[in-house]
Amino acid sequence: MMSPTPLEISIAIAMVAVFVTFYGWFRRSEAAASAARMADMMGRAGLASGIGANGEAGATAVMKEAGRRCARCPVEGHCERWLQGSVEGDNAFCANVPVFAALSRTASAA
């Protein structure tokens, strides 16, 4: 069995570094796209995108969970097309619709 040369080891390390870099870029890109979709959906529900950012523990926790739910969305392509107006109908496909409706009622009552 042949031992790897320093060049082969260096190439392997470089390949791992490139993979890690691209994976990190991909994850950040996906997170940004998810946050943008969520902000657009909140706007459609009549909510300010900064809700939960005021430090109120309850609203912050609700928005963090809504963000996680949005990031795990199985229909993100449908969501994007709906937000662009390419898909007819309501947004019942969105798992956060009940949350946004409750927040909208709470904000209206305040």
C-alpha cells in the first residue's frame, strides 16, 4: 500500500475546505431566501417585519419558531410563485398562516 504524498494530502485538505466554504455559502443563501419569503408573507398578512425584534419575550419566541417553520418549508417554490402572483388562491399552504393571523389580530387589538 502506498502512502499519500504531501501534495495529495494538500489537495485533499483544499477540496474539503472548498466544500465547507460552498456549503456555508449555500446555507446562508437559503436562510436569506427563507427570511425574505417570510417577510413578504408577513407583509401580506399586514404585519411589520420587525415584529418580535422589540425584545418582548413572547413575540420573539413566536417569531423564532415561525422562522424555523419557514426554513423547513416543503413548498418554498410554491410560496415564491404565490408571493409573485403566479399562483392563484389563498396562502393556506403556509404553515405560518395561523400564527400570522393571530399576531395580526393581536396587533390590531393593541
